[in-house]
Amino acid sequence: MDRNKATLFAFFVSGLLFTSVLVVSTANALQEVKTLSPTADSDVFSEFPDSNRGRQHDLRLEENAQESLIFFMFDLGGIPSAATVEWAKLGLLTEDAVVYSALVGVYYCSNNDWTEDGITYNNKPSFTETQMDSVNVTTAQTPYEWNVTETVKSTLLAADKRLSLVLRADITPAFIQFYSRQNPFNPSYYPELVVQYDAPPQTGIYIPKELIIIAVVGAAAIGLEIIYLNRKRKKASSSLGSSSPSNP
């Protein structure tokens, strides 16, 4: 390989590397799954209209001639507004007590001014009567999920990225306990909002370390080849000079 061919080869490798970088950069819109814990959760009871239970380790639904509700608030600020949401689910784990099974529905609350330490039945915010999803809760120590995809989509487009959700048992009697975010047993028992989305493409150029290694090795190989060719050419020129006949 002469110097011209080596130079062309170097340009070819560089062009291949640059093209690979652009491909990787273009394809860098990845699918992500984010799991969020609530920033606030509490239950409220009509039987105790002025009581606050925001610091309890459990969240209860008791529908024995009394209304009970569970409120959650999530902060969606960590999800890009331009993200394309594939699905979103509210996940809860039942505690030891599921005395009466119940069909539990999830509802949207547009008012995010309530606080975990201040909410009671008497001052609770209103919420929509349109049910987003419902699940038949029957078993203790079991995870349950509610589909809240459309509500998460609309919340990401709003200025306030906070989302409030409400649970209510739609059949009576019921007595169900879920773990709250204050449970002292295990963080994996916390209520959670799981969102899968396609993140918008990142700006700039992302270069994987594998391509950097290839570029360094390729450049070193090309450099050594050029050095070898130069030495070979000098050696050949020296040989020709020494074999030339001397003048009389």
C-alpha cells in the first residue's frame, strides 16, 4: 500500500466512523420507563370528617355505610413534556387485611392544592366522577394496577406537572388496606406511578466508547502503515544509491 492508498484508506475509515456517529445520534430517541413514588398520599373518612391520616403506614377503603377515599399526588416534572407516553399505571400493594373484596375505581382530581398533613374529609378537593379504570381487589399481599395513561398524557402538557388521583371502592361492604409511602417495612411496597414513554431525540452528537476505541485503533494502524511505507521507500532509495556505478 503506497502513501496515496493509505491516505484514501484513512479518509474511508474516518467517513465510516462519522457516518456511524450520525446514525447513533439519530437513533438516540430511546424508550424509557420511569417509576415515581407519590409526593403525598392519604385517606379520608366521612365518619371522621376532620381527622387527618397523612402519616399512617396504610391507606384504607372502608365502605360500611361510610365513604372513604384515598388521595395520591405525583410529580411528573422528571418526564419530558415532548415525550410520547406509551402507557402509565398506578400500582399499589395490598397489606395483610382484605376482609371484604371490592371493585376499586381510580378518578382524576384537578386540584393539587391539598397537602398530606392537612387533607381531611371536610376539606378534600372535588374530583371527576368519570372513572378511568377499575380493578377487583380480592387478595392480601398482592400488587394491583390501574391504567391512567390518558390522564398522564394530558398532565404532561399542562403547566403544573403534578397529578392527583383518587381511589374509591364502588361496591359495599369493603375493607381494604394498601401500603402507603410512610410504611416502615420496605420501599418497594410504596405506591408507584409507572410510565413508559419514548423520549425525544437528544441534540448533539453521542459517540459510544466502542466507536472511539475503533477510531483510535484504526488511526494507530494507519499511522504505523505510513511509517512502514516511508521506511521501506527510504531503504529502497538508499539501496539504489549504493548500487549505482561510480564515475571515473
